[in-house]
Amino acid sequence: MQDTGIGIPRDKQQLIFEAFAQIDASSTRKFGGTGLGLSISSRLVELMGGQLWLESEEHKGSTFYFSAWFDRHSRSDAEAAAPALIDVKGLPVLIVDDNNINLRVFEEILHHWGMAPTTVDSGEAAIEALQRMAETGGTYSLILLDAMMPIMDGFMVAKMIREDPRLEPVTIMMLSSADRPDDSERCRDLGINLYVRKPVKHSELWHAIQSALGKAESRSAERGPLVLAKPPKLLNILLAEDNPVNQFMAVALLEERGHTVQVANNGQEVLDILQRDRFDLILMDVQMPVMDGFQATEAIRAAEAQTQKHQRIVR
């Protein structure tokens, strides 16, 4: 691996392989990271019978090298006996949801898995998309259908699909953030293949799609649609994080689970935002520029001494 960063002085090159070590160790330092990555990487390489080393020059970047021993892989009996998963590469999928964030997240996930998703933001648009596809002689293999939509909800869409022979066959997976006791029965009556409660994890979504398509696991029609876990309480969260990549990943994961997220780039921004907004939880990075996580937490706790309120903070 090669980078064009700040480089590492020769007398500090061995130090960076130690846990929690960085060249600039201050909590408000400019460059991010915990100081664990190289220590963990070095230990993993050692466990594989190799070694990790670098060549670096200050202000000109660094190049990292490693060596390791690997055994030749052979398929085990357990792997050979595992049930085959359905191939979803290029699978045409229609995603129906009135929430633009949900549409974006599901679209990105399905693209990552090699599917060919199309997104629409209403029940009416879903019917139009299905009809256009039918007119070309094609069909969507799977529909991810939100149950809670205005004007035409997911159950109305499913009913219209099942009553129109031009739109069959199609596998329908219903997703809902509600917990209504009659939803499972309604899904069974409409021939919906799977009912999933939102928010849903990536792994749950993958297994749900496999199940809905009928290849990952079999179940009798008498059991009705499979119902996944009940959603947790949704939170209003303030994320204090200065790394853009970490920000994107944390926001995507939290919003996918239904939480509301606001981002602060440093401790001072946290204090400014708390002047006007309230949050159920603060996810506080420790090492940030301007004001670090420890300093921001101390300022919050000092203010609470006057108000007798308590803010939940996870560092």
C-alpha cells in the first residue's frame, strides 16, 4: 500500500506499529485515526507467519509492505452441502417507498449486490412502472414495497398487482415500520411472499430476499409470510465526527434503521447545535480538531449542573 501523506521520520517508524500510537498524539490533532490500525495489521501478519514493514520519507508519503503464508483452499464437506443461493446478478427489482432516504439506501445496497433496481416514490408510480415493463414483454422479478404510503399504500398496490394478470408473476416483499397485528393476515390474503419490519439490517435484507425468491429456505403456504424482528425505538442522534468517510457510513447505517441523525464536525459544533436542538443520544468521537470529545463532554456536563438535565453521550 502506498500513500502521499505527511510521511514518517525514520526514528518514529517503529513507534507507529505500537497500539494507540501516532506521530501527533494530541486529541485535537489534524489527522484522524485511533492509532490501532497498524498495530492490529502487524499482529495479524505475524500470526500468518509474515512481517509488516514500511519505507517512508517525511513530506513525501509512505509505502507499506507485508509478507504472509497461506494454505491452499479446498472445499469442505460443509461448504459442499450448503444450500445454493439464488443468483441475483442483474435481477430487475422495483423499489417502492415515499421516503427518499429509504429509496437511496435500498438502491445502493441492491446495486452493491449486483441487482438492477428501479426506484419510484408512490404506489401510483409503481403501477405505472410495472405496466410499462409489461408492455415491453419484461417483468420485475422482485418488488420491495413499502406498506405505509399516502393515497395508495403498499397493500393497495399489491392488490392491484395480484388482480392484473399482465403483472404476474412477481415476488412481492412488503416492508413496514408499523407493527399492526393484522398485517400478516393481509399479506397472506394478497399472496405477498414476505413481510419485513423496518428498519432492516443488510444481512437481514439479504436473507429476506433469498427467502422471498424461494431459494434460500422453504416454508409452507400455511405458515403465511415470514415476519422479521420488531423495530427498536427510533432516536434523534447527534453524531460528532470529523472524518467524512466515517460520517457517511454512520449516517447511512443509522438512517437505514430509522433514526434521525445530525452531524457535527468537532466539539465546538456540538455545543453550538445543543443551543438550539435536543437529542436522545450523542455519539462523540474523542479525537477532533478545534475541540475534542473530552472537552466537549466536560462543557456539556458543566452546563448540566445548572439545568439538572442529563444528556446521553457515547464516546
